[in-house]
Amino acid sequence: MASLSVTVITKNEAHNIEDCLRSVAFANEVVVLDSGSTDDTVQRARSMGAGVHVSPDWQGFGIQKNRALALASSDWVLSLDADERVSSELQAEIRAALAAPSFDAYSFPRLSSYCGQYMHHSDWYPDRVTRLFRRNSAQFSNDLVHEKIVAPFDIGRLRSPLLHESFRDFEAVLEKVNRYSTAGAQSLLEKGATASLSKALGHGLWAFIRTYFLRLGFMDGRMGFVLAVSNAEGTYYRYLKLWLLRQNVGKVLPLQ
């Protein structure tokens, strides 16, 4: 089987990092790139056998993941976030793919939890992501947030899910909505996007309709409704913050 490096970027992920690294114990190498944690993320990662590096000059998710990629040394790379876990079924599929690869990159579905419930609709599943690829054959886009793999070739499809422990509780939801809407507004500003109060309201309303009705969020029960509302809020805040930034061009919002 070809060798495998796992890369993880972190900041204050002490509550997540051990479970994440435990799920990839089958890898030949684990690289953790920390961006200045103030908790014991670094110590916990090292105790799990990971090679830990620190790069505190945060410039966005895409750039940081490419920095982690540059530290990997195996034939293949699996890029994870600290709140993701490789299921036993996905591990078996990854090992089989690396034993006889038919593609230079592979995608797989991601099953995300919201306040303790895995969401099977609401536009959250299958949420297919490409994270497994030959080293030096692909890289991440340099986006501040919502980065993606840039791979100029066909991508194979694995079937088993990557587990995403995305929101432990509603406090985590609110924190992430605020942080990601800030980064999203800054990214839109850099791309020259415009916004208004009516556009912010319209985008927020559409996000609710898409999540709850078009993407069958109502089939996820009460939490499907709660998720649709928080998606609407996050979208509304993103465009509202862009509108406010446009009133004071040059003022940069914090990214992390």
C-alpha cells in the first residue's frame, strides 16, 4: 500500500484533536499545523505521536492547509479538520484505494452533526468533499474560508462517510456563525461584491427556504428547522457585514 500522510490545521482544538488523530492511527505520518493555540492542543497532538508545527500568521484556511500540505512527505495526503473523524468503513475504503489506486484523488461524503444530531438532509448530506490525493498532484484554493481542492483530473468516489462533529452545542453554533460570516464578508469584499440591507435580508430568506424546503430540512425534524434558521442568520450576517464594510472600505475584520 502507498504511504499516507494526514494533515490537520488547528487552533484551540484541545477538545477535538485526540479523537481526530485516533481515527487516523493507520496513517504513516500525521502532520498538525497549529496557528497559535492558547489551550493544550499542541501538547495533546504531540502526545498522540503527531509532528506538530506552529505558524501563527493566519492568512485563511486555504493558505494554512497548503502550508500543512508542504510539510507532508508520504505518497498520498489525507487532509482533515480537527472536528472530523475517519469512520472505520471509510478507513477500509481508503486502504483499499491506496493499495490499487485508479485515480489521483478521491472524494467521499461527509456526515455532519448539529448539536448532537447527524443531519441527513438540509443540504448537509452527502456534502461530498475531496480530501484524499497524491502529494504534489493537487492543492487547496487560497480562499479565506470554504477552501477547496484544485485538481485538474478526474476524481474517484468513495462511499463511506467522513464524520464531522461540527457543532457540539448551540454556543458553538453562534460562535461559528459569527466567525464564518466575518471571514465570508471579507472574502466577498476582496472579490468586489456589493451588498445592501435588502440584499442581506433577501439572501437570508433564500437560505432558509433552500435549507428547510428545497433541501428537505424538515425531514431532519426540529433540529432541521433550527439549522435552517441558523443558516439564514449566517447568510444574513455575511451580507450585512459586507454592507457595513462597504461603508468603511479599508477596515479589515478579524479572520480567526
